[in-house]
Amino acid sequence: MSLVFRNFPKYLGCRLKECKVMEFTKAILVTGGAGFIGNHVIRLFSKKYPNYLLVNADALTYAGNLENLQDVEHASNYVFERLDITDEKGVAEVFGKYEISDVIHLAAESHVDRSIENPLEFLKTNVLGTGILLNQAKKSWGNVNGHKFYHVSTDEVYGSLGSIGLFTEETSYDPRSPYSASKASSDHLVRAYFHTFKLPIVISNCSNNYGPYQFPEKLIPLVINNIIKKKALPVYGDGTNVRDWLWVEDHATAIDTIFHHGKLGETYNIGGENELQNIELVRILCKIVDEKLGRPKGSAEKTITFVTDRKGHDQRYAIDASKIIGELGWKPSTQPIDGMAKTVEWYLKNTPWLEHVTSGDYQKYYEQQYKQSAK
Ligand code: NAD
Ligand code: DAU
């Protein structure tokens, strides 16, 4: 049985000139849709599923930016609601207003360094906010079939690996930063709602994403931005920490696959099978940016600066993605060398976007975070 939403034009008002009755088979609440991964998920779903209504609910924190969705904002199956997921009443109103049938939950405080400075903000959004959404989904959906609450999580919940081994879905949780502890708590809550209340949930835990629209507090866009500006490139510790990099659009297709075909109550790991040491990655970026800017070979690399390590810095993350590949047929499409080149090109082409997001508060954040001198 498909769900039909006839009330929608009432809320869309006259933004849609034709004001025809739209029949949507799903009304999906995408939380955090104005963030880095969220905008790619909305873009993919909006184009691929014209019969789904996508309700982007985002508080527009420093990390959320509607400029990320300029090409989607006029789509007839997209609406934006400024909403803080810790606002219980606001969440209830949005569920009621759009008859929300499904949730793809991405909204979170997502930067590890900020969680070290301000852990409580992470508990509030990532744990309480997730709890409020779960509770509202439970109230709105009761025991009716056909709904789904998809919780987007991270590989950081599994802790830190040595030089060998991979995180599987069976790996015990061992979060080590306030960020990963808050995401682990939210994962546990989501599973608790499945076991206790039979809420139809699914969870994915993904490795490091990269690509267009990532806020330049994260390593890759920070390094690209600093090379453009001829600023020092801060590498934490000795640079040997390893991350498994995934092209962000591949994460969006994995979310699409799991949303439609994932088994309720299950967890799926998503990864790029692209492990790189931070220092290797930074050197690759230096080479690509220098080439694209026509600067002499080696000029960016000279500015690499080893700085004091992140507190509790996890050594290595690496994902075993065989479950999603074997059971659901998803696989990453983009090799890191191509992905890194596309990423650099995007940032070089979109300098106004970079300028906007790095003005104001970003400067204060940057000065505070990197006030330490080189090691
Ligand atoms: P992001 O920081 O770029 O975006 C987060 C979005 O959530 C922003 O638009 C922000 O405005 C919004 N938000 C924050 N607090 C909110 C609140 N209280 N109410 C409503 N909206 C709020 O993050 P991202 O990198 O896009 O990550 C999205 C999700 O994916 C997160 O849950 C993160 O844990 C998870 N994840 C990220 C990665 C990665 O590499 N970036 C990897 C695996 C999992
Ligand atoms: O693994 C998934 C996670 O990946 C997501 O859950 C997080 O939301 C996302 O932020 C990311 O976390 P990381 O801490 O791995 O990403 P970040 O880009 O902050 O750092 C990547 C690596 O680079 C990490 O080992 C720390 C290091 N680093 C980072 C910064 C910002 C530096 O050496 N210098 C820097 O200036």
C-alpha cells in the first residue's frame, strides 16, 4: 500500500504557480539537509524520486548553508523548514504538517575538534535531538507498517584500529571522543526503539566522506583552502593517522540503497576501501592544487606544518563494507585519485562559496583552534 499526501499544496502555498494537487508516495524528513552530506542526499532523492516529498529540516548552524542547495530549492518536491531537532514542539509540528512518513536523520554536530572544546553541544544535538525524533516517529507512526527511520552514523563509534583489521558490523563499540561517544549513544537509542517499540529503523556507519560543499574545518577542504591562500597546512601529530575516504556522492547512493532495500533493525557499514595516511593525503592535495594553479612543483608541500596532535586522536579507521556490497549490491564508484581531483576542481571553481563560509565566525574558530605554534 502506498501512502498518498494530498494536503501538501496547502502548505506550499503559491510558491508552486500551478498549485496542482501533488500526490507524494512518501514525505521524507531529511534532518541536516543543509550540511555537507545532507545536500547530496537531497539532490539525489529530489531528482531520482519526483514522487517523494523531501522536507529538509535544518537548524542552519555554522555548518548548515542553504547555498548548498541553490540548484534544488525550486524543485516541486522539496521544502525547507528551519528546525532545531532538540525543539520537541517544533519537531511535532513538522511531523504533523507534512504527514512525515519516513526520516533520514543526518543532523548532528559533526566535527571532532569542536567536540573536544564543547562536548555538551554534541550531547544535546546528537543524543537528545535523536531521542526527540525517535519519540515523535513512534508517536506519529504507531504500529502502522510502511515507515522507516534511517539513522546516519559514523565508523568512529567502533574506536581506533592498529595497523591491521577492519571494522565490521559486529565490531564492539569503543568510542573515544565526545563526538563519537555522542554518535554511539544515538545509535544505541535508535536500536533501543527498534527492540522496545518495534520502530522500523535502519542504521549505517560510514567512513570519512570528501567532495563538494564540505565545511573547511575538515581536513581536505581546510588544506585546499589554505593552499589557495598560501597559508600553513596543519598536520596533527606525525601525520601517520589513517582514514578510509569515500566520495560523498557514493555515500548518498549507499543511503539510497539502504533506505530502499536495507533490512529493518540492521546496521550496514559503508566505506571507500581507500585508506590513506593523513600526510600522504595532504601531499596528494598539494600536488593537485599546485598543478591546477600553475604554481611551481613542491610549493604547497613546503608549507606542511606538523602541529600538536588532536587529544585522543584515533590512529586508524578502516571499513569492511562486504555486507552492503554482498547483500544490497552497492559499491563505491569513484577512485580517490579521480575524486580528489574533482574535489580540488570544485573548490577552485567555487571560491565565492569558500569566501562566504570562511568569513565571520570561521576566522574566530580558526584562530582559536590553530593558535598553537608548530611542533
Ligand atoms: P555537517 O556538520 O556538514 O552538517 C550537519 C548539519 O546538521 C548542518 O546542516 C547543521 O546545520 C545541521 N544541524 C546541526 N545541529 C542541528 C540541530 N540541533 N537541529 C537541526 N539541524 C542541525 O555534517 P555532515 O558531515 O554532513 O554529516 C552528516 C551526518 O553524517 C552526521 O550525522 C555525521 O555524524 C554523519 N557522518 C559524517 C561523515 C563525514 O565524513 N562527514 C562520515 C560518516 C557519518
Ligand atoms: O570517520 C567518519 C568521520 O570522519 C565523521 O564521523 C566525522 O563527522 C568527520 O568529521 C570525519 O572525522 P575525522 O576526525 O576523521 O575528520 P577530519 O577531517 O577532522 O580529520 C581527518 C584526519 O585529519 C584526522 O586524523 C585528523 C587530521 N587533521 C584534521 C584537521 C582538521 C589534521 O591533521 N589537521 C587538521 O587541521
